[in-house]
Amino acid sequence: MEYRESNSENFTLNDLNKTYVKIITNILIEAPFFYMKDDPDLFSYLRSHQENFKAFFEHYFGWELYVDRQVARLIKPTFHNQVLKPGQKDFFDLTRRDECTVFMMLIEYYEKIMRDLNISYDDDKHIRFLLADFVTYCIQRAIEELGENNKIEKAILDGCRTLFPKLIKYRFIEQIDKVEADKNEELPGDMHEHIMFEFLPGIHCYRPDILIFKEVIKLFSNDKTEMDELDENNDFNNDTDTEI
């Protein structure tokens, strides 16, 4: 497993701890994200030798390895098996309008919480939120963009129902708690429970441009026929990188 650049600088995995190399490469391939908290020792080893790993994956597979102090991930720019249909590829990809809109709102919400708490991505604080508070935020943002008489609330609730299990599966968030709401407490969309989630560092890898967000949310002002056609023909996933 050796890679020699044209400038003769030698990056090799053979000189590293073979046990660590084997485990780390498997971890990177098994899931979209490898978090520091998953295994602090292995993650620290990866960070210390990230140039070796980056050169190896780039030379032999054409993959990009991204590493910061909290998360590492492999990015595949293309798929090579052209026979596979989109539904047969296991990677995080959003094509439904409501899911894309909710996901972009979630990133906005994440950044808003960081601003409100005056913390940065590099801080070790765990950022948690209630689903009901996030849904309320989405509804308020829809009113800002589309006015009081918009019909997006149902799409937001439907998007949350289908998107959040995917976010848990691909480790953007994790569920912390679920508590029955008080009988006299009004939650948006006839929700009956307070559900708490924690953001995981992978959410920071996605930064949609606000203009893209506005264009997507404005689709909800179109008539139903046009929106259905857009659902079938368009992919609103803002991150074009393909993750393992």
C-alpha cells in the first residue's frame, strides 16, 4: 500500500501501525462519517497521519479524505457501476422537495443555535434541540418566505417524518429522549411527544447557499401539477459529493 508522488515525497501506509491502518480503513468505508467520539485513539492516529491516508485513497481509488478535529469522511466523486439505479446505491441522497427543504432548514437551524449560544463548530459542546421547536422554526421561515397563507406546513411535517429516520441512519443526528407532552400543551402539527435530538459533527459538512434554499421553498407556491413534475425530474441535493 505505497504511493509515491511525482515530487518524490513518499507517503506510505506500510510504515504505519498495520493494526491501526486496517481498522481505520474499514471504519472509513463502513459508514459516511467517522467521529472522534467513536474511538478517540484511532481518530487521533488518523489525524496524525492523515496525509498518508489521503494520498493512499486518492492514488488507488480516486477518493477524497476529509478530516477535521471532530469528523472524518471519504468522498467518492463518481459511481463506477453504471448498471446500478439510484435506489440501489446506499448513500445519503435527497431528491424529494419536502425532504430537501426540511434538511436545508435544519442546517439553518443548527447555525442559528450556534450563533445564539455563541459557540463554534470546534467547541466540544453537544447541541441538542426539540423536534417541536424545529418544526415551529420551519413554519416561521415558511411564513417569512411565502406569507401567512402558504400551504407548506403539511409538507414540513411529512418531510420531518421521512427525513429524520434517514438523518439518524446516516448519523447526522441522534435521538436523545422522548417524553409525552402535557395534556394542556400545544405542539405544532398535532404532535403528542417532545422528542429531543443531538446534532452530530457530520451536519457541519453541508452548507447550502441561502439562494438555493429560497428557490426550493418557492416551489411550494407553484400549483400541484408543476410541483409533482419537479419532484419526478429534479434532484435538489445541494451536496454533489457522493459519500461512502
